Amino acid sequence: MLHDYDDHLNDRAQQLLRLLVESYIRDGQPVGSRSLSRDFGLSLSSATIRNVMADLEHLGFVASPHTSSGRIPTDRGYRFFVDTLLRSSPVDGVSLEELRRHLEPGAQGDPQALVATVSQLLSNVTHLAGVVTMPRAQAAAITQIEFMSLSENRVLVVLVFNDREVQNRIVQLTRHHSAEELRRASLFLNEQFVGRTAETAREEILRQLQEARESMNSLMLEAIGMAQQVFNARPSAGLEYIVAGETNLMGATQIGNVDKLKRLFEAFNEKRDFLSLLDQSLHADGVQIFIGHESGYQVLDDCSVVTAPYSDDQGVLGVIGVIGPTRMAYERVIPIVDVTARLLGAALNFRR
């Protein structure tokens, strides 16, 4: 028996669990005690292997999907495998060459377009679904703020980041403002916020509203009020992502059910269940792996999501990842996601 279990398995149990997971990932068939002994030449009796398999099932690492003696890994089994038993493989030469060719620092192309191609690249080299978030404007420095009057007390706000990326936002004000008032407001806000990121601008707005309200004249207060509307969104609220290769998931036995696929594709299109997951990865250190139920979203119960943030010298810009069945080749997918994030960050940094 595995009496020493405390998220730790003895060596024999770990060996058998690793062989079972690797076999199931490779073949997609429940693994029996006899096949483990025969295929891997183990110097263990079938009875010993059956006893260890029974213990692993009791502890929740494997499950019997049918009445047959074969077993498959559970989410818990995959998690232990990934955290403790995984033998990562280096990215193969063909895949690495394809990634480098598209993401080399000297390659031509608009940064936004470059980022948009990464989801397809990930799909191509993993044969799963690739996902990438567009770079966050919050990571870029504000270089200009301008206001233009519209009808019905609305104002068009033109934001320029890093002297090149332009965003337009519309705010609703309580009264009409003349062109001169808007010009003076933009001058004041440019003095306050140029050189800051949107996130630090938001923090400064809150500080000024709390600490300096009494010392501000009406123009300053109105200008800060406008800025508060412009920057009041959460840092992740504008997170946008692109998914490519969804059809690769149609061949996965776990999620090949038509109803499951329909719900998954609807979630991709509506972008509702992935934003929180990707937002978590924005603030993570390196590769993150969400296996089955760990995502917290029922639509992903039969999937694993492998993500990594990509960064330039100024900080984290976004997240890339791969979505596939829990029965994915983790030893291959994890290094691909890690390398791609590093290559994308280096390519974007070169362009800044």
C-alpha cells in the first residue's frame, strides 16, 4: 500500500503512474496492468502492478472508465505527472526554425500583426489551438492626450502611446465644453500624465482626487474627472485575444462530442470564459498549466491550457498559450509555449 502518500508517491508508484500517463497520451487507450508489464519489461508481477494501480485509483490519480481492467489518468494524475514526473523535450528543430523565421528580431511587420500571427504559429507547431492576447496598452507610455468636442456633451479623447499607437475613446460629460476649455484641459493632463502607463495614470488620478481636491481649481477638477472616465477600466478589461486552430480539437477523443465542441467553440467566440484565465497568466511567472477542472470553467473540464506571459524591457505585454485535450503531449507543448513567449518578447522589444 502507498502509506507514505502526502502528495508524494513511492518510487514504484511514481514509475507506474508515469508509464501509464505516457502510454495513454501516446495511444489514447486505457492502460491495463498486463500491458504495463509486457510493453515496458517491468520486473514486477502482474499482481503487484494491479495492487499499485488499485492504490493509485483509490488516491484519485487514475480512474477506470469502463468495467475493463484498463485505467486512464485523472486531472490529479496529470497534475502530479506534470509537476513531478515530466521529462520535457527540447523544441524540435523544424518547429524551432518555423518559430524563429516568423519571430526573429529583424523580421519586417507591424507589431500588432506580428502578435496576431503567433496564435496560428502555435497551432501549426502543436496541432492544437493557439491563443494570444494583443499587447496591453497599459504597458505602453502615454505620449499625448487630446480632446475633441462631439454632440450632446460627449468628448472624443485621443490617446497616443509610445508615439505611435493611437486609441480613441468617447466620454460623456455633464455639460458642454468649449474648444478652449478642452485645449486647456488637455494641456493640464499632458503635464500630469505623459510618460506614465495607463495603469499608473489611474493610480495618480485616484491620489489627486483624494489628496488635492481642495487645492484644485474648477478646470483641474473637470480635467481630472475626464481623465478618470478615460482610465477607469480595469487593466484587464480591454484584454483581447485571438484563437487559431480550433478545428484541431475536433479530433480529440475527450472533447470530440458534438455538444462539448459546440459549447467550447461558443466560448471561444464569446470570449467569456478565457479572459479571467488569461488575466491570471498576465501576472504569473513563466509557464502556467491549467488541467481540466483547475480552470474553474465547465467548458474547459476536458481541456488543458498551457500559457506564458510575453514581455519586453518595459514589462509584461500579454499572454500566449495552447488549448488542447488533457491528453496532450505536455513534454512537447510546454517548451514550445515557453520558447515562443521568449521569441515574441524579444521581437517586440527590438521594434520599440
